[in-house]
Amino acid sequence: MSSMKSRRTIALAVARKDVSIELNSRILTNQVAPFAAIVMVMFAFALDNEGILQRVAPGLMWLATLFSMLIVVQRSFTVESADGALDALRVAGVDTGAIFVGKSLALMVQLFVLEILLLATAVVLYGVEMTAVGLLEAFVTMVVATAGLGCVGTLYGGLAAGAKGRETLLPLLLLPVVAPVLIGATRATEAAFGSGGTAVSEGWPWIGLLAVFAVIFAVAGTVAFGPLVDE
Amino acid sequence: MTPNSGTGTSATRRLGVLVIVLAIALALFGLRFSAEDVVQGSTVRIMYVHVPSIWTAYIAFILTAICSGVYLSRRQRSLAWDRVAGASAEIGVLFVAVSLVTGSLWGRLTWGTYWVWDARLTSTAFLFITYVGYLAVRRLDGTHRQRARRSSVMALLAILEIPLVHFSVNLWRSLHQDASVADPNAKVKLDGLMLFSLFLGLVTFTLLFVWLVLHRQRTMLLEDSFADRGLDVAIAERRNEAGAQ
Amino acid sequence: MDSVIELNDVVAVLGQFPALAGANLRVSRGEIVLLQGPNGAGKTSILRVCAGLLPIERGSGRVLGIDLVTQRDEVRSRVGLLGHSNGLYLDLTVEQNIRFWASMVNATEEEIVRAMSLMRIDGRLSSVKTARLSAGQRRRCALASLIVRRAEIWLLDEPHAGLDAQGRDELDSVLRHAVSAGATIVLASHEMERASALATRVVTVDGGGVQ
């Protein structure tokens, strides 16, 4: 067979492929996004108080993101295993690190779209108000948090993708690991929203934590993804 | 190994006897000889189980990580390392559970509540769930080598994750001054005998851990070789099946 | 003779089941070898071992001179496996699938077009989602991606399944063409008359072994 292209080209091709799959199937926009939105509405039922909702809006937004992420990650690996495509990639000797990067990028794009939607929902439903700097901070938080979530979701999703009966394992493995993201992103978003009188400047250290998380799992994922999906 | 050999040797039997003697001594020192705490009274005695069990859990998870690292780094990968890693993690999970339960009972007595969102308590709960997940990964289908590789990678990922969780939970709690109920040990003034009892607890639990790991990894070895023997039989059957036709 | 596949007493395990219990196989360059045998005999497992997908538990094996036990990864990029599943993304169109595979290797535009027309998946079919294709059309799509990847050894599991008469004829001519271009083919098939007309040698697999 002809020589493999560079890792970067392959990663981009994998990412483009996953985005094309989403564009063709519209699972994210037609199923996951409405699910995320209904979760936000259900939170309002559970916490029947506008003051509380406004105060805890950041946490609810990120919780809804994490729940939706479980579905998106599962979907991301169902398309690989439905007709043995991941096997085929392995047989073709495609670099697993590049597959990891590609799938992480595609997952990040999808999560980011979802978060924008959830942010808008929070503004509309929970009466959140933001300054211009706050909006910028919320935006940066979303970018950095999503980078971490994309890597960690792909890493553990790959492990849970293999044989049957492993899907139920994903939440158990994934949720404890993303706890730092939930904490960091919620605090940073609280600062951005000014919930409970938090100043915008208080959010930046948390974004630092999110960045550390993203870098660690980007590196770890590139190394560990191969051994986890390959058997 | 002969088919009817157990998991014990004379060395582990001696170790077992030593652990029993130490456990009796710990019970005597912890419950009788050592003094009550000025503030907490007799409830302080939970400490002699609580602190050693979380200590043992940390040792267990460190051992799991080391064995997993060694397993992956050796050219000639030996499943023995994987079995020790797995045995150690199982017992670690047990001891984290013990420390969570005793901690929460202790909390009920001193704080009046089973659970507070204390940083250390919260990250210990995450530690517990993380290794429950690790054990679930160990039980996935596959050959021994697949199990070993998957779980070794998981163990190494866990030691990346734990400091991150611990750090972020700490940072989170540091915002809430009101919740600094801190851990009860801090308030305890330990006299000589109490300190001795605590050390006795650490030694006893560590040796108990060693004894348990030795036995558990041998049980795992037996399980593995039982499966291998089953495979030998299956291979022979498969060959016969081919020959018969 | 130039052996491209060499399996010596290979045992391979699926879970705790010995899918292969001592398989021996020797394939020379340019051969078309047909593996025949009942269901569950281990034909698929032999192909998966040769593809470097299923690890060798005991015994030894070499593909293209590369050790299957220690250098499984290197074997992979030089063989192509078409298993029971087609390795397609069902939500992508035919053309998107082929182009994705082409982008994994340095396939030229010309090769893509040629592979697609050879497998008759160009034209109207090229913009249809693979989920909507018939089994035979998906098979042709998978074969086209194999052509694009220019594998040196083709490992085909039931390649004729789901193909109509015309599709089978075309498949055979594609395989002969591939062999004349230097490829070696190992296929497992139930289509005995057809496959043995194509094959240069027939090997019987049974009970996880090869006679």
C-alpha cells in the first residue's frame, strides 16, 4: 500500500469525515440539541425559583453539556463500529494518535455548537445578563473547556466503543474524570455571568485550570488511545 | 503449581498470624489503653481504623500504578505485574470504602452530619469511583493480555486524573470559608499512647494489605491458569473435531 | 518459492474460545487461495490473523516477511481486509467514503475515479448515502476502497456475498486484474464453483486448523 500521509493530514481528514457524518445525519441538531434544551427546561421545573435559577445557571449549563456529551461521544463511536470502520482503519495501519486527534477535533466542534445553544438557552430561560467582557470570558471558557472535554471524551469513548455491553461503562469512566472541567467551567462561567455578585476577573484562574486539563489529556490521549482501542 | 495447592505459603501463614496478633493489640490499644480525647471523647477511637485504612488505600493505588507502569514498560510483558496491580486496586477500593464509611460515621459524631463538602472527603469519593471504574475495565471481555494492557493504561490515566480532581476540588472548597470544618484529626491533640496506637494501626493495616494482596494475586494466578487450562482443553477438542471429519 | 504468508501452528483466541487451534498456511506471491470449510471452521479468523487484527496467542506467523507476533502494526498497512462488515461510514455518501479512504493514503484523483467506475458506483450512486445501498452495492463500495488503498495482499471474507451475477463476474475480473498487477489474494467463500474457478489453490479449513 502507498505510504501513509502525515499525521496532520490524517487527523484533519478524520475530523472532516466526522463533521460530514453529522452534516449528513443531523443527529446533533435534530436529537441531541433538543435533548439538551429540554434538560435546561426540566432544571427549571426542579428548581422552581427564578432567583435560584439565575444563581445556578452556569452549573446547570455545564451539567447539561456533560449529559449531552455522553450521547455525542457514544454516537461518535457508534458510527465507527456500525460497519466495522474503526477495524478497517486499524487494519489499514492508520496512526491511532492521528485518529484520536481527528475525532477529538470533530467532537470539540460539535460540543462547541451545543454549548453556544445552551448559553443562549440560559440567557433566555434563566434571565442571565452579561457584560461585554463577561461574554468574552464565557466564550473563552467554552473554547478551553471544550478542548479538554473533546480529548477526554474521545479517549474514554474509544475504550467503551469496543465490544457489546461496554456502552454502559462510559458514564462511569467519563464523569469522574471531567469533574475538574465541571468545577472550573462552572466557576469561570459564574464570573462571566456575574452570578451571586462574582466579579468577571475571578474567572480567569479557572480558565487556567481548564487549559491545564486540556493540555494533559490532549497529550495523554494521543499516547493512550491506541492501546485502548486496539486489541 | 500443583492443582490442589492453596494460595498460602509458610511465609504468608506467618504473616497472617502476625497480622492477627497486631490486630488484637490494635484493638486493645485503640479501645482500652489509649486515652479519650479532651474534646471528642471516645469517638476519637475511630481514628485508629479510619486513618490507617485511607493510608493503605493510597499505598494500594500507588502500587497499582507502579505495577501497571512496569507491565507496560517491560519488553517481555509479564502478567504477574498486571495481577499484582489488579489485586492491589481491589483491596485499595475496599479500604477506601472502609475509610469513607468510618469517616462519615465519625463526621456524624463530631459534626452532626454524615457528609460535608470538605475537599478531602470529596476527592476521596472520586478516588473510590475512579477505581471502581478501573475494576469494571478489568472485567471486560478479552484475553489476559488484552485485560492487562487496557487496565494498565487505565491505571496510569487514573494517576493523571486524581491530582487534577484533588487540585480542582481543593480550589473549589477554598472559596467557601464557612465550610472549613477541616478534618477532625486536626483538632485532636495526640498524646504519646494515642500516637503509638495510630502507628500501630498503620503497621497493622499495611501488613494486612500485604497479606491480602499476596493471596489475591495468587487467586488471580489460579484463575488465569484455570482459564488457560480450559483453553488447552478447548484447543485439543477443536483439533479432534477437525481430525474426526 | 516466495512465501508472502506463512502461518506455523497458529493458535488465536476470541475471548476464551480457540478460534484457531493450530493453523498452518503458506501462500506464495501471485496466488489466489480459496479457504473452504463449514461455518465456524476458522476461515474468518485466519484472514484476521493475516491482517494483523487478531493477535497470535501461540505459534508464529509472517506476512510479507514481517513477524505477526512482534510487528503486527507494520503488517497492517500492507494488507487489505474485507470482512463480514464493509468498513464504511453509513451516514456518508459513496463518494465521501471512497474519498475518505483515498485521503488516508496518497491516492490520486485518477485512481479514485478508476476504482469507482470499476465497481460501478460512480454516476448516480456516488451521491447516495451508503446506509441506503443494497448489500451488494455496499460490497462494491468496500472493494473500491480496497482498490484505492492498493493493498499488496487482499484478504477477502465472502466477497461474493450479496453480489448479483454481473457483480460477481466483475469482482472476479477485478481480482484477476489485481493479481496480474502483483497482488496476492486469500479468500473465504461459500460460492464453491465460482470461487474455485477463480482460485489457483483450494485449502480446507476445519475445527480451527488447516489441513
